[in-house]
Amino acid sequence: MKRTLFSSILFAAAVAGTNAAAAPIRVSDVWSRPATGTAVVYATIHNDSAEPDRLIGATSPIATHADLHESSETKMPAMSMSSGSMGNMPMNGSIMSMKTLPAIPVPARGTTSLKPGGYHVMLDLRHDLRAGETVPLRLHFAHAGWIAVTATVRPIR
Ligand SMILES: [Cu+2]
């Protein structure tokens, strides 16, 4: 009898612990753009827990592959624009590039924004994306596990 009661308490504690850990990550404002070949997905990720987490992967039925990317803009020194010795310099004086990341950090009790010019999920598309379409995605977090979200394809303005 005593042992049964003890087991029940342990079980209740385990369930409570599971529930407490089940919803530390909230994902909002998930969106994409009309695209052919590859598409970007942006989102806002909120971490309500005291532990940092990491987005470590993503999948979507409309994509053959998904990567985590970070865009960055490299400013070219103004000097090289007029030197005449570097003919391939872009006229706007900067180069946009992106790299694949193993993970995107989400700080404890913090927010990480996936947005144009920064972090994003890159999809290799099975079909073109059109404005108004919705895209199911699953985001994989190191601690929170898999979270299903839906991206809305916003028109290009
Ligand atoms: Cu990218």
C-alpha cells in the first residue's frame, strides 16, 4: 500500500515535469514569400523557459530538404569603389551572402527572430510557392523537441 502510494506520487511528479517542459518554446509569425526552387521561412521564436534552446532542424512535406541559414551583409570600403583596381565590386558597396548553421540559438527567457537579412530556414521546394498558400513545417529544437507550425506565403510588395 505504501509502495503504491509512493509510486503514484513519483508518477504524478513525472507527469507534471513533462507538462512543464512541453511548452517552453512558442513560435509565432511564421511566413514565407512566393518562390521557385528555394524558399525562405521566417518566424519569431519565444523561449519561456529558464534554459536556452536551439533550433537544430526543420522539415516540410513541400521540401526535399531544409537548412538553417544566416544571411549577412559585408560592407565594402568606400575606397575600393573608386580605386578602379577592383572591377568586380558591386555598385552598392556591399555583398549579401548566407551560410549554413548547425543550429540557431534561442536564449533563455528570450526571443530569436528569423527575418530578412538574418536567420532563416531555407527550403529546397518540390513545387513553386504562391502568395496566399500555407506551408506546414516541423521545427526541431534541441530541448523542446519537434514543434509543428504553419507558414503563410505573403505577397511581395
Ligand atoms: Cu538561405
